[in-house]
Amino acid sequence: MLPDEPARTGAEGGHRLPGCYRHPERETGISCGRCGRPICPECMVSASVGFHCPECVQGGHQDARQARTRFGGLPVADGALVTKTLIGLNLLVFVLTEYIRPEWWDTLALQSAVPPHWFEAYGVAAGPDEWYRLVTAMFVHGGVMHLVMNMVSLWVLGPQLELVLGRLRFVGLYFASGLMGGAFSYLFAGEKLNSVGASGAIFGLLGATAVLYRVSRVPLGPVIALLVFNLVITFSLSRVIDWRAHLGGLIAGAVTGVGLMYAPQARRGLVQGLTVAAVLLAAVLIVVLQTARLNG
């Protein structure tokens, strides 16, 4: 019953209960815990204390701010869904290129060549129609051990970053790092390039993990030791490991991580989006300029 609403009186002069504000013909002794309007059993919505009317419940949902992770992502039940999906895609492409369609390996790998190494510009050096290789090569691997090492690393590094960043930001970090890794490979070995693997993207996750540890004030010793170990292996086996992709991915991951994790809250979405876009644009610019140089 509203404060200024008089109690209804029956024919015998006795007081009756107020009617539901939505169904006046239904008497009720329950009122909304927020606005005080009388509500019948059909209209009442259980609350932590008492009952609320449908309008107050709807208004409360509109006013409530959506929960976010520390760096602006949406909290989810499965914090490793994107990581699992990426691992699944890598496994699928490996099975396809290794056992079902081996000829696809050359089509998907990050390759380029120009005279005198080849008769004419080939692969990425041939122009935009071949630049898709910068993406597809991230899912191609050169053997079981290569695949296993990369997927184990992805499983170790991926879930914690996906959980704190949110899925969309994690995807942006992964592909920005992977594409910059491919761009570095093309920049330093574009005249004769043959590279595959998710290592560039994974080194990007390693760089972003270092930033996360710094932001969270977690001792950097373990992640630095892991980074140094990987870099030593990278440069010690430079004949079989593409150090250019590792270095490019690491730089891109660290830069993207800084933009994602140090963005001011007031303009967080804008700064984060511009950071990822800037890294992607830089990778594209490297590819464009290198292609022009090789074909000049």
C-alpha cells in the first residue's frame, strides 16, 4: 500500500488488505522491499531480504555494473576456453598437414623467396595474395616434438593470461604476437624464408607474463629464468629454430602486455584497443615495406 493510499473498507466496515499494484482485485499483505507497493504472489520476486516487485528488480539489473576482470575482461566459468581452442586448432592442422594433406604444408607455411634463390618472387614476397601465410603458419608444425613443446608451453602460459585479460584481449595478444613474429622472420630472412610454428605467439605470451608479474608485484625471477633459458636454446639452435619469430613475438607480447595491463581505467578499452591495433599495424607495415624492397 502506498503511503497516501487509505485502507479499503468492506461492506461491513472492516478493514481489508490492499490490492496488488498490478492486480488490484487481489488482496495481499506483502509489499515490495524497495518501493513499498503491495504485490501478490504472482508478482513478488524473492530477494536476499523479503520480496521485490518486477519493476524494481528490472531497474536494479539495469543499474548494476557488469563484473569485470582486473584488466577489463568479462569473467567466465571456463578461463581456458580460448587456450584449449588454440591447442585444438594446432592439433587439427598438424594431423591434416602431416597425415591427410601433406601437400598443404607448403601452402600454409611462412615461405618467401626471390631471385636468384627462385625464378620469381614466391610466397609472402609475391604480394598480398600470399600474406595469409603469416596467420596459417602459426598453426603448422614441423614434427611431433615441435608441436608438443609449443602446445605444452601454450598450456602453461595461456590460461592465467586468458583468465586475467578476458578472452577477447587474450586473442588480441596472441595474434598480435604471432603476426609480429612472422613479420620479423620476413624482415630478416625474406629473401629465402621457410618458417612454421606457434613459437612467435607463445614467446609473446611469455613477454606478457613478465609484464603481468611486474604489475602484480610477483617476483620476476622464475619468468626471467624461463625467458633466458628459452632465448639460450633459441640462439644455440638458430639453424633449426627461427630466432627472428621468437624475438619479434617476445617484443610484441611485452609491448601489448604493457598496453593491456597499464591502461588507465577511465580509458581502458580505448587504450587497450589502440595498443593491439598499433602492434598489428606495425606488423603489416613491416611486411609491406619488406615486400616492396624485395621486389624493387
